[in-house]
Amino acid sequence: MVRILSESEVKDLVDLKGAMAAFEKLFAQQARGELVAFPPQHLMGGGANMQIRSGNLAGDHRMGVRIATGTGNPAFALVMELNGRPLAFMGYPFSETRLNASVGLGIDKLAKQGPARVTILGAGVRALGLLEAACAVRKVEAIQVFSPTAEHRTRFAPEAERELGVPVRAVDDPEAAVKEADITIVMTNSRTPALLGAWLAAECLVVSAGTRTEVDEEVYRRAGLIVTTSREQELGGGQASEEWTLVKMTRSGALKLDDIVELGQVVVGKAAPRGGVSVYREPQGGFTDIALAALAYERAVELDRGVELSLD
């Protein structure tokens, strides 16, 4: 039997707090070798645009795939047992929750303790959720926001201040804002660096959650610790491009693969910031999507939501 669940039947089953708790467990499993990451796939042609994220959660005896066709379009997830038996097919409304929870957990594990000043580069639709995640794990004293489009940053700042209850100021000088930040979040679609390593304070955390080209090589060269959720998801697969900053650096020998630590090692205490600059690179989904879909399935079963169908 497979449980069919609409987006409306699952959207209230996973929130930021619940997703972060699930990820804490998930990345501990990663450190124990109890999950398998697969590179993302982006299939285009004939007018089609399909994004595929997948993962094997061996520690939970689950695997699955998430399929989407672009921002704003519906996404869907299939959850299975490791033996291939399908458990659920659902509308998947957790893309933003997944991103925010991953960034929140990364900040919690990597940013210095105490009050924080945050700068965000990018004022698009995902910016507010990322700031909410930062505020969930640190006492954020002030936020500065930069977007190359003045209208975007000046509109976003007062909206974010109302939502977060934290002073938010739109700025026209990203370099000065970054130099003052304890945490800099980069969420852009830029094909050229929006953040330069030369701008960074002597001690700070950089979170890159947008394109793989949005920070320059100097950001990584300055880092005492580089962390990603998955090296395979960030660097692997036939679609990895030489244009991507970390791919270019690892293939050229400027960085070794072992210089990039997976988040699970941080969660279980086998790696930790050493002061100076740390970088957290969020590679936009994969096994974390499957973890949230599996969590939604378990909660839907408890609440007897959805319809069970036989595929025999």
C-alpha cells in the first residue's frame, strides 16, 4: 500500500523547529556512515525543466526522490523503504523549510556564541526565511541587507524588521556591511561573486546558500573551516561545472577534498571552528529533502491523513 498525500495534507506537519531537530539526528547518522548522498540532477530539453533530488537514509531504512520543475511550481516526493516498497507519494511543500533548517543548523553549529550582527546579500523570496533561521539560533542584534537593485533592498528592510522584531537596514555598500558582520548570509542567483573574501572580518561565519559561483575563491582560502552538508551533493555528478567555485578549486588542487568537512562531523564533535573565518555551503537539497518527506509521512500516518492505495 502507498499513502497518497496532497500538499495541503502535509504542509503543517513540518516546521522550522521540527526540521532542525530532524536534521540534528540526520547528520549524526551521516557521521556514522548511515546515509548515502547522490548528486542532484537537473534535466532540461524540449521545453522541460526537471530538478531531481534523492537520498538513501539507511539509518532510518528509508530512501526517496523529490522532483520539481522550477521555482513556484509544485514539487512532489516519493518515500520508499530500502527494499523498494513504496510508502508515500506526496505534494512536497518543504523546500523553503528544508533550506532554512539546514542554514539554521549550520549557523547554530558554526557561528560564535553570543549576540550577532548579520549581513545578508540578496533580498529575494528566500531572504526572510534565512534570517528567521538565524534569529532562531542566535540573538541577532542588527541586520544589514544589500541587493544590487536598490528598490529590492529598500522594500525588504522594513518588511523584515516588522517580521523579525530586529533593526534591519538597507545598505548600498556591501563591503562595509560585510566587514561589520559576525554572520554573512549570501543568497543570490549571481554567476559572478557577490561576496569577496577581502571584505571579511577577521572572525566571522559565511553562509552561502545560493548559486555555487556567488562567493570568490578568496572566501574559501581565508577559511579555517569549510563545511557543507554533503561533498557529493556539492561537488559530485556529471553536471558539476568548472565554473562552480569549489569544483574549480578542488579540481585545480587549490583545495583538497579533505579540506571540505561534512556537517555530520561538526554535529558529532569531530570538527569545530578554530576561530577566524568559517564557511558553510548549503548545496540545495538531496537527502535532507527525503528526511523531511519521511518525517511528514510518519506524522501523516499518526494522524491518519491521506488515502492508501494498492499498486498490485
